[in-house]
Amino acid sequence: MRDPTFDAVGRASAAGARILSVAQALPPHFVDQETLLAAFRTLWGEKHFNVDRLEQLHRAVRVGGRHLALPLEEYRRLESFTARNAAWTRVAVDVGADAIRSALLAADVAPAQVDHLYFVTVTGIATPSIDARLVERLGLRADLKRIPIFGLGCVAGAAGLARVADVLRGARNEVAVLLAVELCSLTLQRDDLSIQNIVASGLFGDGAAAAVVDGGARNQGPRVAATRSVFYPGTERVMGWDVVDSGFKVVLSPGVPQLVREKLRSDVDGFLGAQGLRRSDIAHFICHTGGPRVLEAVEDALELSRPAMQRSWDSLQSVGNLSSASVLFVLSDLLGSGEARPGDRGLLLAMGPGFCSEMVLLEW
């Protein structure tokens, strides 16, 4: 028997999960990029690193400032992975709770109405996981279904939405929350003078985002019309972590923009074509803020003008790359703008470790 949520040619019908709200939460410790650059200049200048090169790399990422998990002066006291991860656990619970509370309030959903909680991160580890630590704090039900996901990195915001939509396809009256928390500043390797680590020190920030999604019982918010995952063989070393004695050491290939240019257009066109659509049918592009070279590569690959990607550029400038939370920040900005109108379509997309991409088609 054919799935009733799809039409005769396999396109999604009007049924499906709806995004009721998306909320942002940021740690209170904002530091502008010039202050951060001065701190790094002091730290790495002592190690005889070329401080002019440091400044060049930091300015190239076009980030104006970032929110940090801790006050800047406290980072020098974090001498071990144990100390950094303990700070990650504490702050992740606080900022995650803030994001979920704001999202539930915006969706007019009570904590007791939540049936599923998905949690994504790549910047720390905890058992019990952060989602478990939020159950009593937020008044969530004891029979809540929890799914913590580690390791998807920058793609996890998009992938998380897709997996939530998969589950809710057969649960019209259920509600799920997707929480993304990334505290990238707590992963920084202070003794790593590689170009990858220097770039990461200027690009990545801290923050959380939460999305409230229901199975379609409420006729509000954009509908998840279709999703697609794409894995690229032979790309394991393009992006990720090396887990070393001091924690997470960044793997970040300079070849990411070229991979975007080579792969993304055909992947997007194939995905949209399966829904009977073209890129010209998409009113809103909701793209992960991977960095200037990645955003430029997305613009080139999809033949987009700068205004079509402006929200991603603005998010990058104001808070930096927040890994899995970034694409949800961009979606939150779009939803808050009131720009999307009934009948509009949006394409939410991100790429991350694997190397892989996730695409989510939204319909208002």
C-alpha cells in the first residue's frame, strides 16, 4: 500500500511535520573580534607564531564577535580536557534549557506536551546526556523519548530536523523538540599552531538553538515537505575531530569550498527535481554559515545572488559559525522576519563531517 503522505509520483502531500517555532540562546559573555584577536596574539605570540598571519586569518573569516561559554579570563585556567568538558556540560545544560524554554513559549506548547527530545552536538560529551539532564529541569514527561546524537557536526541542525520529520510522519498528534548546543570555544587546542586550528579560533562561536516540531496536527509554521541525505565517499578527512590527549583537535580541509562547488548543484537539482521543482521555485535559501569561502562556494554552485544568502552572512558576522546550531539560527531569523508567505518554499541545507550534506524542503 502506498504511503498516504505521498502522491502518486512520490512527491510529498500536504501531510507532514511542521516547524512551530525556532529559538536561539547565547551565553552572556560576548567578546568582539578585536579583543579575541588581542588575546590570541598574546597567547601565540609567546610561541613565536607569526602574529601578522594570525591577524590575516582572523580578519578573513569576517566574524565581528562571538559569545563565549565562559568569561574570557577563565579560559587560561582550563588546563585539561577534563576541565573543559566539565565546563561544557554545565554551560550546555544552562544554554540548552534557555533555548528550549524560549522555543516552547513561542510555539505555545507546554513541556508536558513534548513527546520526543532530540539532542545534537559535537563539542562535548556527557553521560547522562544533556537531554537527560534537562528532563526534570524543564518539567518534561518521564515517558519522553530521548535521542542524543553526537558526531554529525555542522550538518546536524539540518539532519536533526530531517530525522525528527521522519519520526513524526507516522505520529500526527505528537510533538518533538530538536536541541542543538555547540560550545566551540571549549574545544580550542591552545598548543596547536596549525592553520586549521588558527582558522577555527577565529571562526567558531558558542550557542544553542531549539526547534519545536509537530506531526502536522497544528496548521502553523512551515511544513517539512521532503528531505534528502547525501554521503560523499572518500572524504573522511575533510572535516571532523582527531581525539587526542588534550581533547578534540580540529580536522578542517581547505578543499571544502571546492567540494561544495563540485557536488552541491547536482545534489540540490536532483533533490528538487524529485519533487517536481527547480531552484527558481525556492524563495528562501537557509544555509549553514560555514565561513566566507564556503558561503561563496554555495552562491557559485547554486547561482545565487548575495541577497539570497544575506541571512547566513549576517549570522556569521554577528555570532560566528555555531556548528550544528548555525542553520537553525538562520531559520529562526527567517521565521522572525515575517518575510515568508503562504505558498513560499524554502531550502534548508548544511554540510558536515562524513563528508555529507543534508537538504530539507520547507513549504509555507
